[in-house]
Amino acid sequence: MKAYIAVSYKKRKELSAEIETIKNTLAAQGMKAVVFANEFTFTVEAGKTCLPAGREMMQQAMLSIDECDLLIAETTDKAIGIGIEAGYAKAKGKKIIYLRRKNAEHSTTLAGISDFQIVYDGLVDLKSQLNDVFSKTRAAE
């Protein structure tokens, strides 16, 4: 199994401990993680339109999501791209796990399309709740 991790491009470095915890938890469950924000970069020259680069980026994102079994939306920092990725994944029938730090702003729309919601208080709690979700999904299979 493979999981696509959607995270704010701007805040991905600040959330690196959370991303590593998610990746390690997935690996312990026998799953591979794809962190698109870390794997795909594009630049736009000042004053130029970003349409070609943006189109290429989103085509790559959709291909990556197509190859995954589920999407984990880390929404501690709300970003439009996360919502687009999650909406696309939901339309493709993928399971969505919505998660955010306890003190972060809630995303009504992402919570509304998610199959599981995790509001965590620290990395140990994040790992524990993710493992609980994976246990529930395996029990339902």
C-alpha cells in the first residue's frame, strides 16, 4: 500500500517532525509514503505567468495520487493545494485521513470529506492515533 501525504508547501519544513512520524508509522504498517511537496518543485520567474509550471505540477500530483491507496491531509497549516489534492483523491475513491495539531485551525471542508479525523497533541499522540486508524481499517477489510 502507498499513502500520499498532502502538506503545506510553505510550512513543510516546520512540519518535518510530523511528516517523519507519519512516514515512520506508515513504514511500520508496511506502507510507502509519498510526500509530494518534498518530491516535486517548480519555479516561476518574476513577472511570468505560472500556468505551465502550475499545470505540470498538478498533473504530477494527480498521477501520484492515482498511484496511492489513501491520502493523508496534514492541515496544521491550511493550504489551498491540500484541499485540491484531497478533493481529487476523494473523487477517485481514495480514503482520506484528515489530521492537524490540537491548536491549529479546523478545516470544515477537509473534515467533511475525510474518512478519519485525527487531532493530535504531539508526535507520540499522532503516531498512536494513526496506528488506531490503521487498526480500524484493517479490521473493516
